[in-house]
Amino acid sequence: MALPRKGSRRIVVDGVEYRWRVSRPHLCCDYEGATLGYAAEDALRPGTTLVVETGRRAVLDPERVPEEVILPGEVAAGIRAARSAGWTPGSDGSPFKLHLSAC
């Protein structure tokens, strides 16, 4: 499933253009709260979507400023880690999940 263009950002990693967006916080682990994550895909040939779980807590209260954010450098590192772990963004298939913390 391709990422919607609206709300996604462009990033170039090792000469390849990707699109990424922060995913909605979801519950994780054994503590109360939600964690930050993001999704990425090849911008020119969308195929398998990368779904990255950072394990860092997300702020769900819309009136509070988030304490943690996801920066493009972190996304680039996540894309490189996923490529090393076997993610092939141009191929079809289920989303490739990458957990960057013990969760």
C-alpha cells in the first residue's frame, strides 16, 4: 500500500529518493502510552513499505508540545538499517517492519 502524498516528505538516501511520514502513535510494550514511528517507501517505484518503530514515547495530548520528534537524519539511518536487514523497497509484498529498540 502506497503512502499518501499529502503529509509525506521527500528524502534522498544514498542517491535514492524516498517518501516518508510519521505514523500515528500506537500502543507498544508493557507501559501505558504510545511510541513514535514512521513509514517510508521508494518515491519513484512504490512497493514494499518500510514501517519503523522507534520505541520512544509519543505525546498523545494535542495541547502538549512533543518532547521527541523524528528528524530526517533518523529516517535516513532507519532506511539504511532496513536495507542492510533485507528491505527491498521496489518489490511487492507485506510491509517490512523494523524495530529500533527492545520493545
